[in-house]
Amino acid sequence: MTTFAFDSSPRSFVDLYAVDDAEPLWPAPAALQQDADYLLPPPNPAQRLSLTLNPRDQRRLDLHAALTTAGIPPRPEDRDAIDQLSALPATVNATLQRWLHHTQTT
């Protein structure tokens, strides 16, 4: 016969939602800590790469951002359509973005 020993002391049960101001269960967020270190140093503008994007790639990224901002996040199967729209002239792409921005504000 196997016997089980159950600990019935108050410490055997931990209520994660209980409030104990003396000792928190987890550390405060970094924004609330006074002397918190930053994980990364601020960027140095002198070390930036001087690369430019292809205009088609820039339009593609802008279209992705405009769709996401309008509440229409692109799906993976939308990639071909977005690539085709990005190949259109910049004026067409600007019009599409204007339409998307207009649907967002109304």
C-alpha cells in the first residue's frame, strides 16, 4: 500500500493573483524601474548603411503598411497581388494608398 503525504500548510498553495506588497512575485517593468539599463545602445547615425530600396520594393512595403493600417492585414496568399500592384506606376500606387487612408479615416 502506498501512502501519500499532502502538505496542508498555507504555503502549499500559491495564488498568483493575491496581492502582497512586501515581496512581488516578478520584477517591475523596466519603465517603472528608476535605474533600468537599456538592452541596446541608441543607434549611431554615422554607422548607418547608405542603401536605397528599389522603387518597386518601396511601393510594396508602403502598400503593406497602408493595408495593415487600414485594418486589412495582407495574407501570405496576397503576395502575388501585392507584387503586381507594386509593379504599377507610382501614381497608381499613391492613389491606392490614398483610397486606403480614406477608408481608415471615415
